[in-house]
Amino acid sequence: MSKLKVPSVQHLARNWRNTPERTCRKLVSLVENPPIFNYNPLFAAVRDMLVFNQPYDEIVEGIRRGIKRANVRENLLGVLPLIRDHFASVAPDFVQAIDRRYYSIGRGLMVPFDPPLLYGTGGKLTFPWFSFWRSNPLADARLSLFVTLVDELLADDPDLAAADFQILDFSVPKVKKAGRSKPPRQLRIIDARDIPRVSESTKLEMLTVFAEGYFMAIAELSTSAKARPSDGQTQARDPRQADFFEDDPVVPS
């Protein structure tokens, strides 16, 4: 069984529930039934394309060769043209990578945040966040929590504090009428200024709920592991499957 790792900021927001018990159940369920792939190749592709100026065709070929599962490969390849076309229209003057940061949510729990990059156009700085989830992107209270936490992280860096914070949502639009086929992914650009922030008291309450649920999940998983009989063998792990909190589930088309 995969271990419960410390979540990233975006996974904290996505897996937050309104009570510690519900948060615990969600985290335990994700560990017991881990997703089968992640979007790390797309984050790497963005950096290769924009920071290192790797040719687009080479990036596509790298994913074609490197991703063996056909449905996963086609899922990733469906996003690349949207990334390419967006930045072709933006035409940044410069792009730079940004180092990892950490956010403390209490009880000694430091949550990592990996900013993808920062770019400038005509003297204007932009900080884009890439949301590659095919369905159920962050919304409502979870989106507000995420944006609030990122705001604080950006404010600690003079360069990032001056940048416009955008969320690039590459999800599939929802279809209201039953029976209609799902449309392809589309890029929706969300100006983070339009997202309501949570108050300081609400933020602290939400983080406390998550931290309590997280440690409850660790205790529950530890108890389950001790109670599980061992046959002295370790099950081989599928090398194509990433660890918990680096994963995003495959959603059938």
C-alpha cells in the first residue's frame, strides 16, 4: 500500500473536507485506492517548452515514447496544443523557473508548493498556475482556500508579489444535458483577483480541520498496516504509478 505523504498546497485544497473525520476518510480512501497516473510530464513539458526552449515536436515525441499507457498518453497529448497556443499568443519576453516553497498549516506540518514559472511581457509579470485535472477542478471554498494560501506565499517574495496571478484551467467543460458527448479539454484563464479569499479565521479553521484529518488518517493507516497479516513478501509496485499526492486519477471520457 502507498504511504500517506505530505500533500502539496493544491492537493490539500482539493482533498479538504469540512470535518476532520471526512478529511480522514478521503485521505485513507486515496491511499487505499491510489490513482494510476499523474500530470508530472505536463509540468515538465511546460518548463522544457518555456524555460529551456525545447522544440514542441520534441516534447510531443518524448511523451509518445515515454508514456506507455495509450489512454494516459492521449490524455496528456490533448493538453499540449492548448499550452503551446496560449503561450504563442502571449509571447513572453522572458520566462524563469521558481524554487519550491513551503506553507506551515500547523502541528509541524509543512506543505510544499512548487510554482511552475514566472514570465514577463512588456514589463508586466505574470504568475500562471496550471490546473491539469480533467474534471472536478478546484472550485468554491476549496478554490478560495488555494488562492488564499498561494497569495501568502507569493507575498513573501518581492518578485512574485508584483505578478498577476492566473489559474490556467485545462479541464473538460461540464455538459448540462444528459446523453451529449463530452467536449474536448478547453483552456479557461481565471484571474485570481476574481476569486474570493477566505478570512484569516476561516483559513485557520480550514487548515486545522485538514491537519487533524491528516494525522487521523496516518494513525488509521498505521493501525490497519499492523493488523494486516504478512506473508513475508512485498508486492511489486507498478513503476508507472506515482506516489500518493503526486497523482491525478484517470476519468473515463
